[in-house]
Amino acid sequence: MKQKRASSVEQATRQMRDGAVVFIGGFGRGGVPEQLIEAVCERRLKDLTIVSNNAGTFRTGIARLLEDGCVRKMICSFPFSRESVVFQQVYSEGKVELETVPQGTLAERIRAGGSGLGGFLTKTGLGTEIAEGKPVIKVDGVDYLLEKSLRADIALIKAHRVDPRGNLTYRMAARNFNPIMAMAADHVIVEATEEVPLGQLDPEAIITPGIYVDVYCVTN
């Protein structure tokens, strides 16, 4: 069996490189792999494209990446929430690019990327700035936007429990974007709260099979 456990967050993130497209799980502060993010900041990586639901909370998580100058572009649904103080500052200074994507569209673009689909049709965004430059396809007389699927080089995932094969469970709402991001990235790095012996996870409770996981670390 392949050894997937890293001895530290630093070892877990060593494959990351400048310029990578990175999925980061989380919704607000729930399910955010904050210790993996700290390790990326310590490596002083640059020109990252970050795909996440929002653009950081106060000065933690993604906000730390933005404040440290690691990010070239954000792709997210809620960049201007009240807590995104760092993003608002660096964006107003022209230090980061932004692509805003409706939340359901963002989730479906990632899911499509993990399912091997080229894209999907949606009415969300028709007649708005979101539709600019995108194909409009008519189906049974109804217009739809063609939204392309979304994949990443790296996914940083927060899980609750992990076993030695990399099978994952999540804690309640902290599940959010993490499972679909694990499906749609070339290299998946997991920060888990607890490791359990092989066979202890109920197969019916496993949300992300270990086949998707490349490396994990355990943090408390």
C-alpha cells in the first residue's frame, strides 16, 4: 500500500510550485485547510490562481495568502463579504485579478471537471456581465450559457477523519466544497483532524475515496 501520510504540513505541500491553479476548500471559516495554507505562505510561493467559495476571512486562511503576495488571481463567488478585508485592499490596489462566479455555477464547474465533462448549460448569468464572451446555446427555444468545467493543479482539502489509504470523512457543514475539489485536481493534499486504523471507517460514511488523495497530514 502506498504511503500517503506526510510527517508535516511542510512535507505535504512540497510538490506545490509557483503559478499553480489551486482549489481551497471551505465556506466562510468552515472546512478551510488553514494549516496547509500557512505552509504555502511559509514557502513564499507566487502567482497562484486560487479557486474557492470566498476570498478569505479577516487575516486567516486565504487572506494570509493574499496579504503575503502569493496570489495572482482569485476565482470565487463571494469576494466582497464583510470579512474579506485583505482582498478588498489588495484588489483596490490592483495587486490581484478577480473572476466572480455564481456559487452554484462554481460548484457545478468543479463537479464537471471531476466527472470528465467539458462543461454544462445554465440560465444563471444570462443578460449580465457573467455572460460576456461565453457561448449562448438554444435548447427547445430557451437560451443557456455554456459554462466550461474547472480543474486545478492542486487541491488543499480539510477533512475530519482519514485512514491510511486516504479515505476521508468530513464534519457536518465543513464538508462543503471539499469533496468535489478532491475529484477535480491533479494532486490532492489533505489536512485531517484525526487518523483512524484501516477498516475503522464505515464504508457507507466515506465521502472521498482514497483513490483521489495523494498525500495527507494529521493536525490537531
